[in-house]
Amino acid sequence: MCKDDLPLKLDKIESYHAHVYFDGSEQRETAELLREEIAERFSVLLGRWHDRPVGPHALAMYQVAFLPVEFARLVPWLMVNRRGLTILIHPNTGEPKSDHLERALWLGAVLEIDSAPLSDREDSEVEIVPHTRPTVSP
């Protein structure tokens, strides 16, 4: 068995990203509502709006960055409250290409991810300091 065949240890996951995709003004409005609901319920770092495809992503989107401690609350909530939007959720292990293409999970449609802008290795994920303060329960 070679080293690359060994299971990846969970402590290698520094954080997660959820990419919330939208297409057109109606879906953007839905994405705005979802973003507000996420901010009310979870300790996350909400990323900028990208009203056109950026990086490896095929549609307009915004990113929600969160620590592993929020995964068990946020991801199930998104599963049942995504309002028909497509969401990509991936870990950040320092291997962006594998994280986006092999270790990701999709809520809704599976979209094409362009692997060209993704690197095989990244020194370290930027520290996530949540800027939301939950005011209601999930």
C-alpha cells in the first residue's frame, strides 16, 4: 500500500466552504434570502457576491466559509432549506483541486467545475474568523 492510499485524517480539514450558486435575478433574490437566514443562524464568514462565474465555478455565486464545528449544524440545515439553489460544499485540506473535485458534496444539481484554476497544493487556508452573530436557532 502506498502512502497516497492511506485515509486522510480528519484533522487535516481546516475549514469548509459552501458555494451558493444562482442564475439570474430571481435566483439571486432567493440567494439573498438564504444568505440572510444563514447569517441569523450560524457562525460563518460570508464571502463577496460574484455576479458572474469566477475561478473554477460555472455560475455566479457567493461563498460561506465555516469551521468544522459548524458542519453538523449548517450542512443539514442547508439540505432542507436551500430553496432550490445549488450548493457545493467542500473541505479545505490544503489541496484545492482534490477538495473541489473529489472530496466535495453537492446539494441540488452537480455543476461543472473548471480544474484549471485549482492548484494541487496550497500552503494553508486563510484563518476563518466568523463575522456573523446567530440570533435565532437553526
